Amino acid sequence: MSKDDLRERIWDHLETEGIARFPFPPHGRIPNFANASDAADRLADTDAWAAADTLKCNPDAPQLPVRRQALREGKTLYMAVPRLSEPKPFLRLAPKEVDDIDDATTVSGSAKHGVPVDPEAMPPIDLIVAGSVAVDAAGNRVGKGEGFSDLEFAVLRGFDRVDDDTTVATTVHDSQVVDDGEIEPDRHDVPLDLIVTPTRTVETNAVADLPDGLYWDDLAAEKIDEIPVLQRLRPE
């Protein structure tokens, strides 16, 4: 089964079984799911969460409870600017700089409350929380198909803000965890260390290597031209 076929299977299942939550339809996005807040609570009980002062999190709806929990616990949160389109491609949400946590952690609110920052001005990231469409217990992940989660990791690796010790986690519904062997990872895919659902926490012991950085042969020239930070990192 291709990644596209797997995405469609998961999106269809979440919709037909009544698991999907706003925004609708779940197709074409990181799908929101029932009891996403329970998965966020379970993530907040992990050692990786307790040890993290600085997080990077995706902006999608199912991880909204994760972002709010992070700020309420005094952690600094970074979110990528959509499509990394700005010269300063990340937004900093720091507890002392945010008056309205509920608003600041939404997609629209992050642009209003977040402080644009250059990767060189960011501290090392302790924990990455990625959105997912499907995952397996071996730590393989399928996103919505645009590749920006993995690209953001590669950019941060280019600036030495993440490394092999950076924990990567996701929160998903139990039905988004598929059988081992259903996901064939590509070389730029970032493996997961933690998978957290509303009912369980899976430490994957991922064996796949983290990407070394940017694989320029995998990037279309148009994408490089549209993303200023890639132009900075591109080899001469």
C-alpha cells in the first residue's frame, strides 16, 4: 500500500466511524480526533515531556491541547511559519510573553502573539511534537503528504538546533496506529520515539537513522526558491 493509499484509508476510517473532530473533513489534513486532550495529558506524563524546557510543535488542531499544556507548564514553544515562507520561519511563544494562552496556541493566534525568530536565535529543541496521519509501533510516520514536518527538522538540524538526542513524539488516535510493515520510510522521514494515544504510550525504540540534514536532491527547485531559509543553507 502506498502512503497516499494509507492516508485515504485512515481519513475514511476516522470519518465513517465518527472519530474525526472539527475541522472537517479530515481528508487532506492532520486529522483531529476524539479525545485528543487525553492523548495530550498522557504525553504530559512522560519523562521526555518533564525533561523538556523547549518544544517545537505543529500547528494542527489535534495538537492544540499539547501546545496549551506546554505554555501552562512554563515551557517555551516554537511553531513553524506556514510553509516556512518567511525569512524568520519560526514563531516563539514564551509563557512570559503570552497573555492569552488559549488564543496564542491557535493557528491564527500564533501569528498574532508569536515572535518571529531566526533558527540561529533559537535554543536547542528538547522535544518535537509532530502531527501524523498514520504511524506504526516501529516509529515510522506518515504525515499529510507535503513534507514540511520533516523539512522543518532538517532545517533545524542544519542550524544545530536538533540532533540525534532530540526526542520526537506524536499524538494520534489508536486507530491511526497501523501494523508494522505498512509504512515504508523514505530517507528524509524523521522516526518517532514516542507515540501517544488517548489510551496508551508507545516507546518505539526506533531503529531508523535520523536524517543527517537536508537532502537537496529530494527538493524541487521551486520549493527552494519559495523558502528563504533553504536558500541560506543551500551549498554553494
